[in-house]
Amino acid sequence: MLKYKPSNSNPMSNALRISGISMLVFSFMIFALCRVIGQNPTSTALSRGQYRDSILAIRNASRNADSLIQAKLVVLALQGPKYQVTGHQIKVSQFLLSKTKKSWLNLLALSANFNDQTFAKTPVVATGTTEVVYPRYFFGVTVPLGVIFSLGSDIKGAREGVEVARSNQEQRAREIKADVLSKYKQYKNFGQLIGLQNTVVDDEQAEVKLAEKKFKDGSLSIEEYNQLNRSYSNDLAQKLNLQLSQDLMKLEIEEIIGTDLENVIN
């Protein structure tokens, strides 16, 4: 069970550790706060307004940095094999369409005939002329009637196959985008939970050390000491489980984008 206890540590450093923003945002944050602290406002209202504006600027910078990370993740995910295969499927459908358009050529039958004139060159005695047979060459083309009625439907079906492949590509792109962004948000959420759990574990560790001294002094019973130890062990186990979940989520993201997540975040 995740518990939260207030800590005496710097809240700004905790926010940095939990959010995991980039070094650029960290530098901007320090610069903005230094300007607010270094100024000598003439009134309390002005000082509060400047502080509020600085905090808003820091939050906006953090959102912009996170948006850039998400955009990089989507671009890398769409370069992976899960999406690239859809492009190959479109090409296959286009090749089938081209093949269907030309399939009628395979059904044509060409024929040719040559009339030999040597047998007709004997002179006719009565007229004194020579017989010649025309035409000397015969050419023929046979077109099956079924081609005329079925080829149009085949071509339309092949065109629809191309559109189906394109629609599958668009749907696949949406699924990959939603998948990688969902996993990234879960990864960040695990990081925030780990940050909170670290605070709980650190506080309980200090309590256990103090309880050891009290137990040695006799001011703490064995039951109370064991209860603190059990609580500390449970929270430590919770921290390890959260870390494991984040590491596994990181591996799933890297499987999609094909590179280390640190290369995208940093």
C-alpha cells in the first residue's frame, strides 16, 4: 500500500526528481527562480505575481519538453517494422492491380497464315494469264467473350484491395501511436510513484534507525519495533515492484521505437 508522508527535503528538488524533465528545463527553472529571488520588489503583491509567472513559465516549459519527447516517440515508432509492413502491403496490392489490368493480354490468341503463290503461277491456256490468290497474308485475333464482361469487375476488386491496404496502414499508424504514448505515460507515472515511495522509504528508514536506539535503551517494546520493521520492509518491497514495472515498461517502449529511451528523453 503506497503511503505518503511529508518530507523536510526541498520540494523543488523532489519535483525535479519525480517529473524527470530534461536538463534544458532544469536550467530554465533555476534561471527563473534566481531572477525572482535576486530581485528586490517594491511590494509583496509584485513579488507574488513574479513568482506565479515564473512557476507558470516552468510548467509550460515542462509541457513543451514532454510534447517534444512524445512527438519523437511517435516518429520512431512509425519507422519500425510493424508500420513498415503496411507500406509493403500497399505495394503488393498495387502490383496485383497492375497485373489485373494486363491480364486480358494473356487471353488473346493471335494467328497468321501465308498463302504460297507458287502453285498458282501456271499460265492458263485459254486466257494466257496467271492465277494469283489474294490476300497472300491472313492475320487473326481471338478474344474470349468472358474477358469483356469479367475484366472490369476484376480491376475494380483490385482497386478496392489497394484502398483496403491503405486503410489498414492508417489504422495501424493510429494503433502504434496510441500504444507508444500510452506506455510512455505509464512509464512516467511509475517514475512519479517511485519518487513518492522513495520519500516514504527514506522516512521509515530513519524511523527504524531511531527505533533501534530506543529498543536498545528499553524505551520501545519488541512489538512496536517489529511493526516498524514490517512496515519498512513492505514499503521497500513496494518500491522494488514499482521499479520493476517501470523497467519492464521501458523495455516495451524501446521495442517499439528501436532505440534506448534515454536517447529520446535526453
